Amino acid sequence: MAMSNILADEFWAQTSGTTPENVDERKRTLKELRDSVTPLLVQKGLLFSVDTLENLWIPLALWLSSQRQQLGRPLIQGILGGQGTGKTTMCAILTVILAKLGCKSVSLSLDDLYKTYSDRLLLKQQDPRFIWRGPPGTHDIELGLATLEAIRSSTAVQIPRFDKSAYLGAGDRTASETVTNVDILFFEGWFVGAQPIDPQAFVTAPPPIITPEEQEFARDMNTLLHDYIPLWERLDSLIVLCPTDYRCSLQWRQQAEQQMIAKGKAGMTDAEVAQFVEYFWRSLHPELFIKPLVKSSLVDLVIEIESDRNLGAVYRPK
């Protein structure tokens, strides 16, 4: 579907409240909303195209607002996206638009649910394969469940936060953020909503899952993924930011590190980035976990990300 035709689709017509009788009025409303949020987005440095703003972000914000109203309680919106897919930017843009619609939103990253530094040290002692934080097993699932339940039922909620710079980049918990009267929670992360698969799939897994040891690690991560299902069951909806080629995430991460180094900040070399990203692919390979997910009824919307980071097709799985 071409970006310019999204609103013509039945789904977008419904979510934006457009009917043949009110189409002109609706267009004026959308234009007014676009004109009011554009200066705010520019001020925050959130780059976008007018076409994408009009035909994706605004209709999506309207849909989220409508879902919140229908639920009669805060909406928990899951967002799955790998490294460099733009999860943070997407949430920031939608937060600005939703505020104009009278909806207060806040983001919770899967990263915010990491176990403490000391707990992860113990985990690594028990299983040296946990080289980095990130894969299943490195998160405090009970903390996540308590946070999502509080969002649904409380007016004031403590949102956990994680400081990635602590302990020379190993990271640790930091002070939680108190939020009140939240309408929409964006729960985002690189495997939010991912489902366990048949362990037999790892026998013929794609690279970099090659050796028997790597296959065993992938199977163990798949087993640990079952523990996350109670978290996913709290999601009211799931959006997937899906690269047209999962290998782009390696290039994007290398570019980000190169930019940091160019600014005089600490950053990983291309080889270190490759080692880091491939570790994530070994734990939950996109071809095995994301590819089937975007074709399932568990996903409400798929937004494809092209190799140049521009948005591609936007569709609902059939």
C-alpha cells in the first residue's frame, strides 16, 4: 500500500472517523491537527515528512485515542522493533499528537525491566552465555507485570527506569518515574510480543546460529521466552516495526556508533557492533521469530522500514 493511499483504506477510514458524509469536514480537522502539531515536532527535533505525518502518524494517533475511549481504561500498546527501527522516535511523535487529542501517554521500554546489576552478575556466574543484557532471562518479569497492572488500575504509577551508563555501560536500575492519569502506555522493545517457536526450527536455523552450542543457546532462549507470555497477554494491541531486511539493523547500529565516535563520545568499533548484534540474532533470530509473527493475528499493524530507514508498506496482517 502506498503511503498516500493509507487513509483511503477501510481500516484508516474507520479509525479516523471518516465517512462519505463527513469526508470534507474530516479533512479540515486533520489539517488543523497537522498544523498544530508540526511546530511542536520541529521544536523537539522529531524529523518526519508531511506525507508520513498526515497519512500514518495522525491516523494512528486517532486510532489509539479511539481505542482508549472504547476500553474505558488506559490502553497498553505493544511496539516490537529491532535496533534502529525507530521505536523511540515513533513513541515521541505519537505522544505529541496524542497530547493534542487530550490523551496522556508514557513509554515503558523492555530495557527498563532489566534485572539489577548484581542480579545479572549472579546470572552470568550461573550461565556464562549471558554475555550482555538483552536476551530472555535478563529481565524482571514480575516488575513488568506489576507495572502493567498498575497502569490499568491506578491513577499514580511508578514507572521503572534503567540507566545504561552505570557500571561502565553494564547498566543498573535508577530512580523510577512517577506518572499520573496515563491514558496510553507504549510498551516497546526488541522482542515485545514475540512467541516461542518449535525447537526443531533450530536444527536448520539461519546464520549466525551454526554450531551445536549456538543451536542449544537459541533453544534455551526460546524456552525462556515462555516466561514472557504473561507480559504479552497484558497488551491490548501490538504494532511491529519490521525492516524489509533484518540485517539492516547491523548497518544502522554501526552508523550510530560511528556518529558517536565522530562527536568524541565512546563507541564500539564495527567489529564490536557486529559481535553485539549477532549475539541478539543468536538468542532470538528475526527470521525465526519476527517473520512468522507479522503474518499472525497477534499483530494489529505492521510498519515496514526500508534499508534507508524510510517507512515502507503499512498493513494489517490478514
